[in-house]
Amino acid sequence: MTSAVSGNSDSVPFAGDSRWWAAGAQVASVARFEQVIDALRIVQDRVAGANPPESELVEVAEKLDEVSRALAVFQVPETKQVVGHLDVPGRGQSLVPAFHVDRADGNSVRGRVSFSRFYLGGGGAAHGGAIPLVFDEVLGRLANVGGRIRSRTAYLHVNYRAITPLDEELTLEARFDSEEGRKRFLSAELRKGDVVLADAEGLFVALREGQP
Ligand SMILES: CCCCCCCC/C=C\CCCCCCCC(=O)SCCNC(=O)CCNC(=O)[C@H](O)C(C)(C)COP(=O)(O)OP(=O)(O)OC[C@H]1O[C@@H](n2cnc3c(N)ncnc32)[C@H](O)[C@@H]1OP(=O)(O)O
């Protein structure tokens, strides 16, 4: 049995209105797809942290090639893509660390995120590009929920206040601050306990009819 990938968006306040861009997308099994993404995330972490002997590298490369060959025949256009459209933490998108929502309404959201080994920059700190990735994800979704016309990030300003450690549960709080015509101003903080690790302020501009 197949199901629509964003089928339960209406019951999830922070699911994001992905129907317009995934209108034709069906998934054979949400649970199985989630299992694949979870496994892929672990592979990303294991590869990032590994230094195996050559024989093992040869074997691993062959296994990964086998996986890509298996999926090559099932490639679909963007309108039918499943990754990015699942109503699960992280949307089934292994690029961005999964954001787990604890509390949300149309104007604010609070949740948890952690940066695994894959997101290491150096010296034990998360990569400086991984942090805006999460801010863009969370602010971008918040900018677009609640039946608002879809918008795109015009700018995203990030202040790095302290290093962001790996493998720790961090909290992220974001809010919709104000709106002026097509311009939406949002802000957020990433914290470890009470300590602000990074904060962000973004401008999201509502798209005009027909604007990509
Ligand atoms: C469709 C988006 C996704 C929807 C998702 C739905 C939910 C799905 C669920 C979950 C997904 C979650 C995933 C997160 C998604 C995050 C969103 C992204 O990352 S989008 C990718 C990165 N961004 C771009 O690729 C933009 C590229 N830029 C553009 O397309 C244009 O520049 C755009 C649309 C931003 C503005 O262009 P103009 O021609 O429409 O508008 P003008 O007239 O230039 O600006 C309007 C007003 O905004 C100001 N403005 C524009 N850019 C500015 C800037 N950089 N700084 C300051 N002001 C700016 C202007 O000065 C103007 O202000 P005045 O009305 O005169 O007061």
C-alpha cells in the first residue's frame, strides 16, 4: 500500500506545507523509508569517523556501489521525490541534522537537535556551515507554515557565540518576529542548557505568483 508523503501535515502544526511541491509524491512505506534514512545517517557518521585498512575500504566501496545501483532504476522527478517531504523529524533529508519539535504554533517553535560526527568541522566543534543549515531549515519552515504564501530565504545572519559540541542534545528556539509586505523577519537561538551557542536572524521573502 502506498501513502501520500505529506498526508498528515494538517495534524502537525510544524509539518510545513509541502503539498504544493510534493503533490504527486507517494511512498510505498513511510516507516521503511525512515529506516533507510536512519541507516544512511549512521553510514555518514561511520564514514566520517573511520580510518580502516585498504581491504576494508575496497569492500565498503563495493557495498556502497551495490546500494547506488539498486536505487538507480527508481529515480523520480522532484514532484515525486520522497526525501524532504516526510512528516518525520528531519523530513527524511539526511543533509540536515534532524530537528525534533517539542512545542510549536504558527509563530514560534522549540525543539531539539544534535550534531553527529558527520557534522564535525574541527577541534570537536560542529562545522560552521552545519549551523546555518539547521537555522535555515527551522526558520524556513516557520516562515511558511499556517497557510502563508511560500517564501524563500533572502538573507540569514548567524552569530557564532561559542563552539557547538558534537553528540549533545541542544535546544533551538525560533520565532516569527514581524512582517512588512512580502518580507518576513524571523530569529532563533541554539543553546546548550542556558548557554547560547549561536543565534540567527533571517529575512524570508514571500514569492510572487509564478516565481520559482
Ligand atoms: C519555496 C521555498 C521553500 C518552501 C518550503 C515550504 C515548506 C516545506 C517544508 C519544509 C521545507 C523546509 C526547508 C527550508 C526552506 C528554506 C528556504 C530556503 O532556503 S530557499 C533557498 C535559498 N534562497 C534562495 O534561493 C532565494 C534566492 N533569491 C530569490 O529568489 C530572490 O532574491 C528573493 C525571492 C529572495 C527576493 O527577490 P524578489 O525579486 O522576489 O523580491 P525583491 O523585490 O528583490 O525584494 C522584496 C523585498 O525584500 C527586500 N530584500 C530582498 N532581498 C534582500 C536581502 N538579501 N537583504 C535585504 N533585503 C532584501 C527588498 O529590498 C524588497 O524590500 P522592499 O519591499 O523594497 O522594502
